[in-house]
Amino acid sequence: MTDLTSLMPAAVSLVSEFTRTGRMVATAESCTGGLIAAVLTEVPGSSAVVERGFVTYSNEAKTELLAVPEELIADKGAVSREVAMAMASGALAASRADVTVAVTGIAGPGGGSPEKPVGLVHFGFAAKGKPASHEEHRFGDLSRAEIRLATVAVALAGLSKLND
């Protein structure tokens, strides 16, 4: 099991911030497999903040649960800017959340290519009334656990910015 200790201060802060502002969060996760939601729900009182989490590891799940067009996945690939943003927007539409984060990437140790190496993660962020945004991070050839933990850290920081 992955040690979540290093992520807890950010998660506690985020739950506190969102509780104070009355905003709710949904996650749409591929390469993290629900780890962002897991970290948030480790915090007492997180039920006031975490609306739901979507684990959309397969392309079919992205399409069925988040309405990501099959054609978009076929054209751009599941690990892409466009799919991350569509996942974030889809999670917003399929939930009662005020803000969402979506992640899709290559956690390794295999599965990378020169164009999409291990450690590449695309983040989509969406908030009601605002256009979706994107971040790309290349964490390098770290271990699977390190890439997943780094992804959660970036996701928590990005969600916190959406509450400003």
C-alpha cells in the first residue's frame, strides 16, 4: 500500500478550505485509480467536501461515466490534454460538485513511448461557470508509487487554487 502521510497536510488544508467556502469536489481518476479521493476521504469531515469520485481506468469507463467521446480518445489518446479536460468537464456535468480534477497518465513501469513517456500525467480542472483548464507534468522515470503520489500532490494543489 502506498504511504499517504506526506499528502495529508495538503488534504487537511483543502478539506478545511472547501468546508469554509461550502464548495464540493469530484475526482475523475485514471492513473491514480481513486487515490486522490482516498487521500481526501482520510480527512475527518471530508464528507462535507467530497461529492464523489469516478475511477475511469478504462477508455470505456471514460466514455460511459464521463461522456468523453470515443472519437476523442481514438484521435488524441487516453493520455492527452484533450481527454483530461473532457474528463474534468464530464465529472462536473455528472455530479453535484462545484470543482473537479481529472488525471490521466502513464504511471509505469512500462507503457511509455518517446511521445508519451512513463511519468507523463495530464491534469484537467473544471469549476462551475469557468472553462476547463489543463496542466501537464512529466515526473520522469520514477517508480509507479512515486508517480502516483506526485500526481495526487499536484491534483490537491490545483484543487486548492480553484477555491480562490
